[in-house]
Amino acid sequence: MELPPRRNFEEVNDMAKLTIPEDELMRPGHMGCLGCGATQAMRFVLKAAGRKTILSIPACCWAVMPGVWPNTCLEVPELYTPFETTGASISGIKAALEVLGKDDVNVIGFAGDGGTADIGLQALSGVADRNDDVLYIMYDNEAYMNTGIQRSGSTPIGAWTTTTPVGTTQAWEKSPKKSVADIMIAHRIPYVATASAAYPEDLIRKVNKALSIKGTKFIQIFAPCPTGWKMDPGLTVKIGKEAISSRAFSLYEVEGGAIKINMKPKKTPLKEYLFKQGRFKHMPDYLINELESDLDSKWEELLFKEECSQKMLKKK
Amino acid sequence: MVKKLFTGNKATAYGAMLARAQVVAAYPITPQTTIVERIADLVAEGKMKAKYVMVESEHSAMAASIAASNTGARAFTATSSHGLALMHEVLMWAAGARTPVVLVNVNRAMGPPWSVYADHQDAMSERDSGVIQFWAENNQEIMDSVIMAYKVAENKDVLLPAMVNQDAFFLSHTSEPVDVPDQEIVDQYLPPFETTVKLDVDDPKGFGSFIMPPQYMEFRGHMARSMDKAREVIKKADKEWEELTGRSYGGMMDMYKCEDAEFILFGAGTMMSTAKDVVDTLRKEGRKVGIARLRVFRPFPVDEIRYLADRAHAIGVLDRTFTFGYGGPLFNETNSQMYNHGKSPKTKNYIVGVGGRDVRQKHFRAIFDDLEKVAKEGYGKEGEVHWWGLLDGTTPEEEL
Amino acid sequence: MPMTIDEIPPTPMNTQDSRVVKTGGWRAFKPICDNSKCIKCWTCWKFCPDVAIAIGEEGPIYDYDHCKGCGICANECPVKCIEMIPENK
């Protein structure tokens, strides 16, 4: 089948306005749903990482989205691997590259929140413990989306999923969102960051930074899922931004034990963020208030940690 | 060539070193531990030029090995029983991904109750994983088989993972004289691992994504074809090794005095050495007996079983495990291969040595006696599946 | 047509450009840009999850073979020059 030539950038005068790299390593024709935040995340990560990159992808939306065999929308080599093996798989790739004398290739694990916070946590802990020179990316859409929206450890309190179906007994998600970033900070790896597909410049800067550091790096990318969150696919970026301003998700990075908050936008009401998504529509006011005060105190905690970090850095 | 006193585990580690394994990812489990210790020593001393990845589980050991193999490096791992069971998912992945990873499994019983002793349930349970299985009888065979396993697994017509099995403690922790071949001999036999089918930033491809029903079957068909082709590749690899070192393991099956044998025992592992000794004694008494030792379990030695079927009056199949369906795995497969063959002698299944119980000379003698009786008079009260030596209050003296 | 076993290499590999799949067929709303209002900030290009927008001389050039019509470009456009038109009109 004859394909049209790759439509890349035409030379235009105002190219200078581009705030992210122009080179595309993700092609159209992928299987992502309308407005998928995880596809944005992949596109931005590859823009930062460039062609000299090997990806390892476990079972997750991205195991299917590149295309049904023999298609692929990715222009870098990708290794599909069982659900719980991303951490081990990137170690294996890196070990092989080392013995083969190829030290200029980025090795990136690209796993969903279930594959990271739940079934893949052991292998992730293993790679972080060894501090192998790899980047692990968790794209966080807050549930097992590829299998049909089941709750994961990363699903926030109050959310409807197909396994927290609300029903008539308030059977919504009861446990708070597991903070994998905190678990990774506890591993004392050289770089841990959170990012959002709604803020590509920040995301790309973080991927670039991570790839410049030797050792295990971890980035959690907030990636809205219109299908699983029961929301308008056109609102992916808006909701991604509101997640930050409502404190439902925070952007920070941790280097050498010091935390830096990257974005401190004016607080917006949590309810506005929640009610744009069908998965939270059932939430009673008391629960929203509880959640909001919980997120607020978490935010205060984060600010305090940042203050302490600054003091610590001054001492150094 | 130097003769050294090696345990099975040390022979394993040296086999991996001589085969120039480049990435070793392994997790400790009794009785495999001294393999990973010896490899760690060899790497630390600079004798083995490999990257040793200290993974946090057997599951990760195999996952890292697959990834390393897919990146173009020769990968090695080793495990035992529960570790192999934990690897199950990833073993299937290694086979489907067509990565020629080689692993050594120290055959050990599955819990509960916890047991660390010799038993074949771990490896036999992997019979449908698409992994080639070699079975060793002594420490020399372990070392040679590791090298041979790469030769077979990396063959372009095969490209499947391979597992070498050795009995817990009987081999893993027992020292025997082992001829350690010179590195040049091994290099001559086993060229460096080269593949164009790998993760390559200059030729990007995806490996193993989603596929729809109209085409999945062809990939399984490929695996089946490769397994079939592996039979000839194994025979050739065995012959080439014999030319270089003078050692052969019979290709697909190790047959001992089977040409004219009327009564043959077929089984796997160290206990078959004892059985061979018994055959020597019985031969002196004028009895036409022989031993067929399992050398390759996957692919199954179909022609060899039929060769035995053409000769024997009866075949006793020894299983150091049980399927919990009916009979032991070797018994079922042996019967299956003879059913459509036209000639099928009487067979009887002896479940022996489960969980490391000793199988002694007197047992083999009694089993041969029992087999002759079966051929003449039919099955006794135990039927065709006989749990040899099971303590039920009526166990006859010869089984104890 | 499905390929025969002899046409398929034994290793399951993905090598074909995904653009053979015309995901534009999924679209219910079609983005149309009024180039006269476009300020060429390329926000639409930046956020397109389908890589279906190219930078043109006059404004965004849509790849309608692959645009799924999610509407992110229209929502994010700072001057609101992109309109989502129902496909059946």
C-alpha cells in the first residue's frame, strides 16, 4: 500500500513560536480514543527523548494503541512485555546495551497506572533499588482503562469505575490515590517528577532533565481519559489544567532529596473539576468537602516539604 | 581440556561462562543458589564478561533475560521449582517472542509441604510453554548441555528458549569429575549470538503487540514448526559436540542397551544412572533389559519412542512426578506416541522418587521383575499406574 | 487478505506504518479553521493527540484521514477560530 509522504513541518516564518520540539516520532492512525491524554503523553515524551530511544511497554492502553499487528504508530523500537515486568524489562534492555557497548540509547519504560502502582510495583522497586540507568514513565489515567475502566491503586476517592460501580450502596472508590511518586522518592533515586499532558513544555523539560541524569528516573504523567472519566474528549487539556489548579494533582520534581513545586496556580474549586467528569457526578457534597480538605492539607504538606528542601539546600 | 571436580551448580556456572553469556539475570532459590553465587564470583573476578542483573524475583529474571535477548545479547538465567513456576508466564512470553534465552532449572519438589529435594514436577509442568527441555544425568552433561542449548536455541530454524534440567542435590551439590573444554573449542562450536531481529534504533520495529484472530494462529504454527525442526538441529548439535569433545548424549534420547532389549525402562535424571548399573548386572544374568533415558523432553522424542515400541515386549515408564490427572507425564506421552504407531507393547507407569526419595538398585531390579510379570500375566492389583514404595501399610519389602 | 504462515516472519513484529488505518472514519465532528482569524500560535498542533494537524502557511492543515474529531484544538484555540461541524451536514 502506497502511503503519502510524511507530512512534516513546512518551513514557515513563525516557527519560533513553537514551544515544543517539532520532530514527530508518533504517527497518526493509532488506536487511542478521542482526546486521549495518554497519546499526548507519548507524543511529548518521544519529542523529548528523540530517535535514539528504546521503549518497553507492558499491558496497558499503549500495548494496543500503536496499532493492531503489523501496524505501529511509533518510530522508535518498542518491546511489548507482560503486565508486571516493565521494571525488569528496561533493566534487561539496558544491561544488553551496556555489554554491546551502546551507551547513547535512552531506555524508557512506558507503563500505565495499574501496571505501575499495582502489578508492576515490585519490578519497579527492583529497578529503582539497582539504580539502573533507565527512565520509568507512569502515565496515570487513574484506572485500568484498557481492560474497561476497573479501579487501580491510582484511582482517587469517590470515583466511579466498573469495579467501584456506586450502585445504591455508595460503592464508589473508598481508598485514596496511591502516591507512587512518594514511593519512588523513598527509593532515593536521583530524579522523581510529576508532570501533566496539559503542560507539555514542563513535561518535555522534565523528560530531558531525567535523561541527562545517570541512574533510575521516574516521572508520573497525569493523562486524562475521556472514555473512562466519562467526559467530553475536547476537554482533555482543560481538565488536565484544572486537576492542577484544584490540587487534585500537583506538579513537582525531586532531586537529591529536595522537592520543588513547579506550578502554584490560583486555587479553583474541586467541585468544578469533579463535575466535568461523569465518574464523579454521584459524589455528595460532604464527600467532596472531605476530599477537598484532604487535598488542601496534602498541598500544605507539599509546600512545607519545599520550604524544608530550600533550607536543606542552603545548608549544603 | 582440564578435568576438575565440579558440583552440578558449578558446572552450570562454567557452562554459562564458556558459552559467553552476556547478560545474567537471576534470583536465588535453593538448590540453585550456588549457581548464581559462582556466576557472581566469575563476573567479580573478571573471568566472565557479563552484566549480572540482580533482580527481585524469578519473574523479573526471565523478563530481563527476554529484554536482553531482544536487544541482541546472549542471556542466561537459572532457577528451581517455585521460581520456575513464578516464571511460567514469562517462559511462555520468551517462547512467543522467539528469544533464545537459556536457563538451568534445578529440579525440585513443589510445596506444600516445603521440600527442596529432587522432583520433576517443576519442569514437567512447563511442557506446553514452548521451551526446549534438555535433561541431564551428570555434571558433565549439565555443562555440555548449557553450551549445546545455546547452539540449538539460537539456530535460525529454531529461535526458542531452552532449559537444562538437573536434579536437586543429586547433581546440584554433588561433586563429580568434569572435563572443562577449552574456550577455543567452545568458541569454535558456538559462534557469537547475532540477530537482525532486535530492538534497534536505526531500524525501529515493535515486538509483540496486539494481534487479531485471523493471524495469531500462524505465529503458533511457526512455533510448532520450529519445535519440530529442533529435533534435527539437536541431533546435529550433539554430533558436532562429539566431534569436538568426544562426548555425545545420544541426540534426542540416551539409549542404553536397547537394541535387543525386551524389557525397557524409560525415565529422566540421575536415577537412570543407577538403572543403567542394574541393567549391567541383569545382562550378566542373561536378561534382555535396557534403559532409555530422557535427554530431550521438548520437542518430544517421537521416533525414539517408536523405535523402542518396535523392540520391547514391555516398557516401564518412570515418572518422578504425577499429573494429578492420570499417570505421570512421561507415561502419558509415551503411550500417546505409540497409539497410532501400529505396534504398542505393554506399558506400566512407576511413580518413583517423588520429593527426593531414593530410588535404589534393588528397586530397579524389582521394577524389571514386575514389568516382566505384567507382560506375562497382566496388571496386578496396582493397575497400570503404580506408586512405587508408597507407604500404605501393605508396601512389599522390595519397594521399601 | 491475511498472510500465509510462510509470508509471516516467526517473530511477531510491528513494522507497518499505522497511517494505513484511516481513523478519520471515527469522526462525528469535523474541525474547520477560519484562517483569517488564526494567529498561528500552534496551540492546536501542540495538543493534537492524533498528530493530525500540520503547520501551514495560513494556518493549521488538517489530516482528515486521521483526525478523530475530539475537539481539543477548537477548545484550546485562544482566538476561537476553529469550529466543530457535525459530519453529516
